[in-house]
Amino acid sequence: MGTDALARARRVRLLTCDVDGVLTDGRIYVDDHGHEMKAFSALDGVGLHLLARAGIAVAWITGSAAPAVMHRARRLGVVHVIVDASDKLTAWNGLRHKLSFAPDVCAHMGDDLPDVPVFEACGFAVTVPHAPATVRERAHHVTARDGGSGAVRELAELILAAQGLPFAGVPPRAA
């Protein structure tokens, strides 16, 4: 990882995440009654808790309107959730204004074209390995782990380490 990514991670005060393809593997399961199901990683849940405990705001911005998104957010205590967002940049700008964050202290993690306008506006754009090349090329950092497999946890640890903050009570390593 480059020094640019570390410098960007050091400034993060707000992390917004897409859901499908970031907090999940991007697959959408639909049962015979039309209900959507999604699989979330427990590792990512812990990572989001670590960020919140460190005072970093966490929010989700997704094009999905599936009830599973809100159920998981409630379970994790994520209070800032924007669903059915057809224009993620407008949603992101509204949220960061509401929370009083400048763009340069905001990170966004997404995996597809609707996330690119937010990538271009935020201070730290992060994606996952399975993202299309056009998305990866616009990110400041690509995680080693894939969406739904601990990518958000990886990013959380990167942000906390860059800021010199311990995770889960574990002190940071000496330099």
C-alpha cells in the first residue's frame, strides 16, 4: 500500500459503504415469494463496530431497497442508512452536510459504476478486487479481501492503524 493511501486513511472521519458487492459478495438470493436474502460477513460487522468505537462515523448508501439491508444495519447499530439511492453522490453529499464533514475526511467503499461519482468527490475511495477495471482505476486503494469476505474489516483496520488507534483493545504495533 502506498503512502498516499495511508495519508488519506489518516484523515478519515466518515466511512460510507455500498452494500451489494462490498458488505456482501454481490449475489442476491431471491426465494419463491420474491423475498431477497443477502449474506453479510461477521468480520465486517466487527470492523464497523471498531470504527464506531474509535469515533469514526459509519453509513451505508445503497441502490438496494431490500429489507435485509435495514435488518443488518439495525443489528450492527448503523444509524445512517440510505436505501434505494439511484444517485449516490446526491445522497452522499446530503449525508456529509448533515453530519458536517468536509469531503476530504470522507472515505467511500464501493464496487461499481454508481459509486464512481462519490469516488471522485471523497478524500479516500476504496474498492474490492472483483470491481470492474473502470472502478478499480478510479479508487485510491483496492483491498486484498473481496466484498462480503472481510473487505470492510480490512479497510477498518487500515484506517485505525493509519490513525494510530488500537483495535479491539489491542495496542498498535511499535514502529
